Amino acid sequence: MNYKQALQHPIFEIIAEASQLLKVDSYVIGGFVRDFLLKRGQAKDIDVVAVGSGIELAKQVSKLLPNKPQVQVFKTYGTAMLRYNDLEIEFVGARKESYTKDSRNPIVENGTLEDDQNRRDFTINALALSLNTETFGDLLDPFNGVKDLENCIIKTPLNPDITYSDDPLRMLRAIRFATQLNFKIESASLASISKNSNRIEIITKERIVVELNKILESPVPSVGFLHLEQTGLLEYILPEITALKGIDEVEGQKHKDNFYHTLEVVDNIANHTNNVWLRWAALLHDIGKAPTKRFSKKVGWTFHGHEFEGSRMVYHLFKRLKMPLNDKMKFTQKMVFMSSRPIVLAQDIVTDSAVRRLVFDAGDFVDDLMTLCEADITTKNPKKFNKYHNNFKIVREKIIEVEEKDHVRNFQPPVSGEEIMATFNLKPSKEIGIIKETIKEAILDGKIPNEHKAAFNLMLEKGKILGLESQL
């Protein structure tokens, strides 16, 4: 293969020229090279290693570029970054690293290219292309990374126990790459992840969540979550999910394994949405089942209130993992809380009033909720599967019909509190709330249309019942 094809962008000639001016060797390394060999398209992130000062090389490159982009320097890490058009280029000096037992932050020393390749997480990320004049475009592959790419293998350059114990985040990265690329983790490497799984506790929650999001965003997320569970990592990170594993039997009655069901739901939803928060909702939709599981002789296994319990758990889980406690968390909570509502509708005759209430409660997220509930059907019985999905189709059609007619999404009452106060000469009081609630319920039940005249007449009726005197 002609590796120079990877370096056709003018930026590489400019980096080569800057390197020559500074008399340092430089190389493109890591993901850019890997993705070129995998034919994954031109990467926008480029990592450049200089056998010397990466910061000085970044500054020299900036001087040679027409718009002289600003160089961001990160002195603590000895790195620098600049943006050029749509590219983000990070420069670092070649280094060797050593670690202490209780930190993933290494002690760093200047090193050779070989030292730098040794410290890389996987053989497929240790590939480097020369940017030096005499060897421009030559591939440096000391660990047979190209062969591992061809064989679809995730493997560490050094002893995996050293690689993973030094920087335990690499365990998650191994699983993430295996999931994203549909690669296998080498058996020795997989065994080492299990052996070192407790080391994940020294990694910051923010870094863990970045990797979890990338696993969730993969085409088949279950691959990653099965690896996480099998290696013991999931118990440290998301014990709420591992708690769903297993089937209990009492008096011959069993329930399904909610762990494997959850993974099926996540894979199903991945076929229909790229929204990572909706994928999180799929992952967490049944977490309330472990704490609410009960057995009674009359009805067998039940999980009463698991949606409410699950939505409560979402907040605590997001807080523990230092995930955003904003509208993203509230969206995930809402999806978990409402996750069974359309399923109940799909079992019965679909009434307008039930659909109105669904749209009212779900608001702008009703389509996301329907997508989640459709993904939640994992029955292997074709008759049941088709019945549910046909009924969901009817529910979706009803949502459109009801919304066009009644406009209950993001519902605003046709009669305002101010109008009620003016009509009955009221100051702020509980009667206003009672009247507004009566109007809302009547609209949702289909007793009156969602329009001002009908709502106004009902307001007068209710006011009379409450003993209020109209000023009209």
C-alpha cells in the first residue's frame, strides 16, 4: 500500500517543513493512521509526535500557515493544539512514562519515537507515518498493528497487565474500540481486564462516561456491555444494570432475565435513533425492576412501580457518575418514568382520551417515547410481536389525529388564570386552580373541545358550583 495517500492534505507538507526548520523528526500517529488503513474516511483529529518539543513544532507550523492560527499550549501535559480549517491537530513531544499505583497520571520524561509507541494503548493505535523529508510517508509498525487491523484484534503493545494497571481507562477503551470497530479483544488482554477491573476506581467519573457514551453510540452497543459485565467492570460502574441479571424461580414460576432483555432493547433502539440520551433511557428503562421485584402465589412475579422507582434512580445514577443534571437527565427520567405507558395502550383498545393524556404527559418527547416502547418489545413469539407493533402503529396514527384536532402537546388552557380572576372578581386563590384543572381534565377526556368558547362556558358552570359570582 502507498501510505503517502494518507498524507495528501497540504498540512502534512507544512508540518514536514516546520520539522526540518527545527531539525526535529515528526510523525503522524494513532487514530488518523488507523482510520486511514480501515478506510473509515479522512479523520479530522490528527496527532503529531515530535522527537523534541511538540509545543515548539506547533508554533512553527502556525507561523507557516497563511492565517497563522492561534496555538493553545497545555504546559502541564507538554502538548499544543491548533485548528486549521476543519482539522484539529495536536502536537506532543515523544515521551516515556512511568506510573504510581494510585494514579493514572504518569511521570513523564522525554523519549524516542519507540518510547512513545511503547506507551500507546493498543497496537492498532501505535502505527506512525513519517513526516520527515527522506522517509516521508513511510509506515513505522513495531508491534504488527497492521496485521491486528487485518485480523480485527484489539491487543496491547506491551504486557496487558502493565498497560491496564498503569492506565485503567485503557480497559474501557479496549471495550469501546471492540464495540465501535466490531473487533475481538485478544484473550490475554480480556483476561487482564478481568484481573485489573478494580483499578477502574481510580479513574474519574467524567472519563468513564465519555467511554460509556461512545459504547452507547456504537452500532451494536450490547457488544460493549456484555464485555463490561463479563470482565467485572460493569459492577463497578453501573451496578444498577448488573442487578438485573439472573432468573429467579419460585414454585415453578420464573421471570425473564432483565439484563439480557435490556441489552436487546438498547440494540433495538440503536437501529432507530442516534440520540445518545434516548439510548441511555433504553439502558436504564428497567433499573427499577431489581428493587421492586416481588413474588406472590396469586399473581407470580411482579415489579409494581418499577417505572417510578427507576426514574428516581436515574437522578442518583447521573449524580454519582457526574453526568449532567440538566434537561438531559430530566429527559432520561421522563422516558424511564413513562416507558410502560404506550405498551399498556398497545394492549387494549386505543381510546382518544388515553392518547390525549399520553401526548399531554409526554409533550414534545412523545415520538421518542414511542420509539423506546417499540424497542422494548423483545418477545420471540411472532404473533405477539406483530400484534404489539400493529397496535403501536395505531397509537402513532391516533397521536397525529388527536394532536391535529385537540393540540394538547405542550397544553395551555384556553382560559387563563387572569381571565378567571376578572370574571369572578377573585384574588389569587385555590378556586382558580380548581377551575383550570376542571377545564384541562374535560379537554383530555374529550368532554369539550380545546377551544375558548367551550372552556369559558365550563368555567362559568364550575364557578357556579363553587359558589362564585360572575361579574359578566
